[in-house]
Amino acid sequence: MTSLNQAAAVASGLALALASLSRAEAQAGPAPTGAKAAPDSDEVVVTARRQVENLRDVPASITVLTAATLRQAGVVTTEQIVDLTPGVTIVSNAAQVGDAQVNIRGINGARDAENSVALVVDGILKTNTAALNSYQGELQQVEVLKGPQGAYYGRNAAAGALILTTKKPGDRLEVDGKAYYANHDSENVQGSISGPVTDRLGAVLFGNFRHTDGFYRNTGPSPAARGDTVDNYRGWNVGGRLVWTPTDRLEVDAKARYGEVRAGALDYDVVFSLPSFASALGSPKFNEDVNDHKTFTFNRDIAGVDRQRTKEASLRATLDLDWATLSGWGAYSDIDEDFVSDAAAASLGRFNATATCQASTAALFAAGVTLPAPQFLGPTPAASLFGPFGPTTCDGYQYTVRDQRDISTELRLASKSGRPLKWSIGGYYLHINRHFGTAINEDDGAGATRSLYNAPGTLNQTSQDLDDRFRTNVYAGFGSVDYSLATKLTLSAALRYDREERRVTPLSPNAVDPVTGGPVNPGFAVGAIVAKAKTYTQWEPKLAANYKFSDDLSVFADWGIGFKAGGFNSQGSAAIIDQYLNVPLGARISINDDYRSERSSAFEAGFKARALDGALQLDGAVYTTQVHDMQFFEFFTGGFGVLRVVSNIDRVRLTGVEASATYRLIPGWTVFASGNYVDSKIKSNRSRPDTVGNQSPYTARYTINAGTQLLRPLTSRYSGLLRVDYRLTGPTWFHTVQAQSERSVFDLVFPGLGVANYADTRRNAFGIVNLRAGVQTPTLSVTAFAENVFNKTYLSEVIPSPEFGGSFVSPGDRRRIGIELGVNF
């Protein structure tokens, strides 16, 4: 029986049993007063277009998770929000905590570049990609707006927008919270206390603590690195919010948050794609389908440890001018993150000649340590075959720093709602100060040193150092107008102009790598590394129309431009690729030291309908998007060390269809289903000309969501909850290189055997079932839950490195079973 059929059987059986019980109990008395129940009305108010309006009146595809849905589905993380949303996928936490790549309808946020999804929390735009994975406070509503939203949110909204609304103080004291404990020593506690301080001042105090040992273990011989050091997580946040209304016309909203996270980093294994090498050596592990890599062996001598610290504060004011509303806000964000982890250098022999590498190899061989196939351990590095992230010191270790401070402000004047003509106009400013550096250092066996550069002769001397400081100033002006013709047709237009001034200052020393004899920054080998500056500008229009045939049926169409500014790779990247890959391998890779701006043009047409007195809700849309210079992250490794770059895919076409249906069988019992299918194609790609015709990377071919929720009274005081969610994620390529062959660096050492074939690097479709069942009163709830009920194995991410001859793969979450307690009074 497939997981979908199993889920359906479980859902149907439990739902019918609970429905029968609820009907029997309902006959004994009326429904409990004040009991929490799923709302049967679809009158949902949203602010996705920066104005208060009914969801059914918005001319765009939006997925909305209300407070009730968030609570009943047990949403805690951004990943859970994404898993409830068709057409959206996410890769996060595999490399580091602050790394989140959200893909909406085929447009992906490239690692090391700006995000493609605007994150707006309580009306304030966040600009650090690390904030996507952060706890923002007690969520009251989530809106996922799809398609380019640059006209409303600027240059980081090329794929869409994520609008979060958190708890605001009311006119009475309220305590709201929940806590769960699950296997793998997983626990989460979060909550808030809110209420009035005076007649004019209200306050919210909120916080959370989340911890898990993770699903995977490091089995290496190093006691300091062994155990739950792979995908563990421990994080906490505290924050507060003050809302002051000194007059009936003025509201001042202040918010602050501090948080810390300590977690695993770089939880990847390697899968090789070398068919000739596998045949010659008789080792099939040298040519493995990534989907067959079920057993992940983490045996590192350096534990991956990621540390993140967040400080945020904002102040927002709204003034009623009778004829319009004037609003403005200022925000400060400081997110510092660094991590250490084993590196990949042993696979290329970078440190083989060092004394520590020789000694650790001999010691482990004498102790009888073995390596997972196709690797093997001999008495010396020369007699061994190493992959990356191994138990010897021959890998060295990686240290990465990503610190970012933002200051932003906005002033906006908008007309009052409820009028046929609505308009807005405003301006925006953002300053970003970002430090990004990554180093490969020798492993002297005494633990990692958290510094980017260690001079020759010191502990853990540096072999490679890429270190830059980026400063960005963004200026924007924007405006919008909506006009309702009679009561059926509404036309809207919005326009924004973004000017982004970027500057990079290199910080790497012009020093010698004691291992290779070259510079620690390979860019120095091909020329001077100097400060650079560039300006990027873009007009971002948005046009939309909505026609209401009736209160139960409307159709819409919209078109818009999305924009992501260009930026800078490590200087010398182009020359390094030419020298180490293009010339010796005959490759045709085109990488630039600067990557270009990304621009997308998207059209969408759809409908929103209700039937059967509102019991049935239907939504659907078709869309097409042309993306020019799509930004894409690539990872290279070779004799030069490692290189992370952002390239451009000249033109990508995305065409798709999306639909959803929700049906209320009886009051409190709902079934729902939604899906998205996208056909993507690379039309032009100077970076890799042989990839034309392939699919857009990181884009699932389809996503399907289905499930049921039953919330019904059991007695005069108790209600029962059953919710089943099924998510099917379609097959996904993670690179522009797909079902094709590329010559790898292994071919330079083993001529004729080092051609890699990447036909088996597509992640297969996988389905996940989540189940929640519990009992609740108006103030308390007890819920049992199971995530990934059938313990499905799947891959979180696949990062092919074509010229390396393999892929770096990260495993997905396994089954988690636990109990959750909730309180609200």
C-alpha cells in the first residue's frame, strides 16, 4: 500500500470514528460555549497588497493560514508553513541555520545572493535571508503571496512575499502558549503574555525555546565530535511589543527581539557519479543514484557547530489625517553567524603531505578504523582513498562567517479604505553592512580555531581564505492606485523604482598558503584584488484586474515585474575557473566576478469561487513567467580549494497551473486538497551552454497537498481534534547540469575514467504524512502528533559539483512522535 493510500485509510477511519462519537455526544447537549473550532466562514482579511481587504477580492493567488489553522496544524517553523502551501518548497538548515532557499513557482533564492521572497512581519520588511528561519513572535496569520511583488515590496520579492502577523495586545490579559516533547529528545516551548498596561498602552511579552538532538549521529573516532553533532538544534528567543495610542488618531508600535541558536552545520554526505571509474574498480558505490543513498555515514573528526545571534528592534507609527493615513517605520537588525565544520579537502589530497594528516591516518589505520565504501583507509594518505568530511585530519576544517547589520526606514501616505478610489505613495531607504568570509584551515588535531586567517606557523594555519565586506544602499519610491468600477470590476496599478548601490571591499591578506605555496586567496594568483562598486536600478510595475460575477464567483488577472540586484563573487573567480577547470578539462563554464541582476516578467489569470452555501471553496490559476539572468548558486572544488559563486542563467521559462478545493462535510469537518504543476525550461544559458533545454534548478515538478480536519464537540466541555496532512513533492533537479555527462578533475589523474554522468542526481518524488489528534477545552488542549508518520526517507538537498565528479547530499527529517500541551486564557 502506498503512503497516500495508507494516509487515506488512517484519515478515513479516525475521522469516521470521531465523527460518530461527536454526533452521539452532540445529541446529549448543545455545543460547548467558547470551544475552539475551525471557522466555517471564508471571510478572511489579508494585507498582502499593503491594504486591508477580503481575501476573495485580491486579484492574485494567496495561501492564507489563519490563527486557527496554525494552531491546529501545529505550525512552529517556516518549513511547516511551506509544507502547507502548494507551489512552494524550501531548503533550509542543511548548510547552516541562516541558510534558507525558498522556491515559489520555479523562482529560487540563490545561496549567497539576496532572497527571492519578501519577508514582512507586522508591516515591516525584513532584508536578511537569515530572518526567514527565525521565530518572530506568536503568529496570528500567515499569507503567502505568489508571483513577483516588487511593486509592493521591492527588489527582494521576485518570487513572492511571506506576510506574518504576530500577536498584538488586546483589552484584556491573555496567556497563550504551547509546549511539546517528542522523540530524538525534541522539545519546544513558546508563548506570550499580553494585555493592557494602561487605557492607552498595551504590551506583549513573547519567547520560545526549541531543541532537538536531531535524527543523525556522528560515529567518528573523535570523542569531541561523536554523537548528536550532525543536525542538532538549540535555540531561544525573547521579545516584547508595546502599542501606544496617545490619541485616537495616533498609534505607536514598538517591538524588539533577541535570540541565540547553536546547531549543526554542513550535514552533507557525498555521492559519486563516475560510471567508468566504478566499472574499472568494481565498486558500484562510485556510481550511485542519489535516491539510493539511504545510509548516511557521518564520521567526522570536527563537529559542525553553527552559532547565530539576533538583535532586532523596530518602531512603527500610524497617524489618521482624516483624508488619508500617514505611516512610517524604522527598523534595526543585527544577525551574526559563524560555523566550523569538517571540510572536503581530503578528497583532493590538499593536506596529504602535512605531518598531522600522515599521523592521524596511521593512527586510525592501526586502530582498525574503516571508511564507508567506496573510500578505504590505508597506513598512509597515499595508500588511502578519501572522500570529504572524514575522520582523519586530512580534510582540514572550514570556518565561515556571515554577519549582517541592516538599518531601514519607510514613509507611506495612503488613502482611507472603503472608497472606490484608493491610492498610496511613499519612499524607502535601506543600508546593509555585511561581512562574509570562508576559510579552509589545517586541522592540527587540537580543535578548530574560530578565525578566518591563521598565519603560517600558528595553530591551524590557513590554507585558503575568501573574505569580503559588502556595503549596500537602497533607495526606492513607490505608489499604487485601485479603482472600483460600479460593484463588479476593480482595476489596480502599482509602480516602484529601486536603486541599489553596492560596494565590496576585499579583506583577505595577500599571504602565502604554506601547503600549496600559492596565495591563500587564489584570486591573487591571477591579478590584484581591489574594492569595486556597482549600481543596479529597476522599474517594477504591477497591473491587476478583478471582476466579480457575484459574491460567490470572481475572476482575476495580474502582471508584474520582479527584480533582484546583481552583486559580486570573490574576485578572481572567473580566472580560477578558466585556469583549473576550463583549460585542463575542456569545459565551457562561464563564471564572472560580477553576477548580473535578475529580472522576471509574470502573468497570472485565475478564479475564486464558493458553492453550496459556502461549504465548497474553489480556487485556480494559470501562470507563465519569463526569467532573465536567473541567479544560481554553484559550488566548485579542485586544486584551488573551494569556490562558491553565483552565476546567471540567461533565460528560463516557467509555465504552470495551480488549484485548491476545500469542502465542509458537516460543521467542523473539512476536507481539502491543493496542487501546483510547473513546466520549466532553460532557454538560454551562457554559463553552461550544454544545459539548454533542462529544467529550472531547485524546482519541484509538482506539489500536492491533501488532508482532512475534524474538530467537533465530544461533551458539553470537551472537543476532539483530528487532522491529517499529506504533502507530495515532485521530482526535483538541483543543478542546471542534469541528465548529461561532464568531465571531472578525476579524469586528470585517471584519464578516461573521470567522466561523470549526472542522470541519477534528480531527487525522486516523495510523500510525507503528518497526523495530529487531541482533546481540548476553551482554555486547554492535549494533542498527540506524528510527523512523517511512515518514516519516509528522502533527501533535503542535492548539490551536484559536476567538475568534482559527485554530489553533496543532505538527508531529510525522519519520523517524530510527541505530545503537545496548549493553553489559552
